Amino acid sequence: MSHPTPTITVSFQPTKIKLFSSSRKKSLLVIEGECINGAINRVRPGNKALIHVRQSTSTTVASDVTELSNLLLVDEEQSIVQSLKKGRWVDIKSPKQIVVKSFAHIERNRRGDRLIECIELLAVLNEEEICLPTNLDSEYNEFIVDDDNTINLNPIQLKSERHQIFAHWLVETYGKELLSIGTGVIDVAGGNGTISKTLAELGIQSTLLDPNPRCYSDFQKEDDLPFQVIPHPLNGDGSDLTSRDDDVSHTIKNCSLICGLHPDQATEPIVTLALILDVPFAIA
């Protein structure tokens, strides 16, 4: 029985493009870019790669690779157009992002460049737009979201809204039934507990794991919190917490999912602990 080829969904900021066009061969657009949102064990944020977008690549963004190249270019001077037609590298001056689906296995050329074979072009985004995770394959694709460039919103309000959006996305993506298994969701480095509070409002048990929780000011008493709080950091593989003989260990070892929104230093421990416990994780 054959298994489907694993895929990943990643995003890049294009820096250069080159168009190969021939009357006898199908056109190929090569995009040199820097990874923005990566995939665990495949490509990391900041890694450079060459993305191959072929004429046959599935997309609703553009009718062909020539139209796509025009979407990426801001300067349409004749010299730029001619350089592109002649198969020369053309610099991308606009801060855009492309979101692509590709095979999880990434090859390299003789120079060592990563080659991303684009199966489907999902989106072309302006710098301020936000892209969320789109694939649930936890082994090959944990989509790391970086939306710090969002503009025209109050930063404090925006941060709270991001946490709420992320909580709703967890429910829509994984389902209430899965998230309610065992002791529920572990929200790592969640600060004021907005994610846990939102999950609680949606009927899902959640625990805030943060060494400096800032959620008590919103409630008169600790007992009034609609979620549990473990005032400890998540370090390494989390064994300092899971090896304890108390409720802390029980809560963590029986969780349904581990998540973190901009968890910084806790990003790798989240992934490590989730793999040890064999539960899904979501990082944004």
C-alpha cells in the first residue's frame, strides 16, 4: 500500500527572481528567497532557498509564471522587463511574502542551495499581512508564524486579539474533542492567560505554564481563574516537571496539546516535550 508523499507549507520573502521561458519548454520561475515561516527539521526561518515555480504549478494567484513575476515586481521599467525576459536575475524591491506547498524532502544543488519544488502556490502577501498554519502534519510541518510586521493597529489590543485568534484557530483546527482529552491544553509562556481564558470560554480545559503569570490582576481571587496556572518555566525536555510526584506532573503528562504564541526560548522545549509525550503542538 503506497503512502502519500509528505508535504510542508512554508513562506519566503523573495529577494530575486529569474524567468526561464522557451517556446519548446514550459516556463520556469526561480525565486531566490529567505525563509520566514519554516518547517521543523526541514527549513528554518532565515534559511535561503531557490523556489521553483513551474508553468504546471497549481495556483489561483496568477494565470502563469509571467503574471506571477509581475506580481512580485514593483518597478516595471523597460530595463527590468527586458532583463527578466532575457533570463537574468532581477532584484525584488517590494517586501512581499509567498506561501508555498512543497515536498517535505528538500534537495540541494551542487552549490549547496536548498531547492524548494513548489507543488502549489498558496498566496502572495504584502509584508503586513498575516499567514496562519495550514497543515496539521506535526512531523513534517509545524508552521512558525511571524506576524510582528502587522501595522495600523494598537499594539496592546493587537496582542490580545492575536491570542484570541490563536485560541479559536486551535479549536477550529484540532477540534474540541481532541483538545478536551485528559487535562486539556498546556499554554506555555502565555503571560496574561488570554489563550487559556479564551479556551475556557469555549469549554476547553487549559493550563497556563509560565514562570511569571500576569493573569491574577483580571480576577479578584486566584480561585476565580477559569484555568489552572503552573508558575514554572518549561526548560529542556520538561523532565524537571514531568518527573515530579504531584499534580504538576499529572497535568503536563496527560495534556492533549502543547501550544505557545511567541514563546521565544520555550519554542524548542515545546517541540521536545510534545514529541516525548506524543501529543500535537502548535507554535505561532
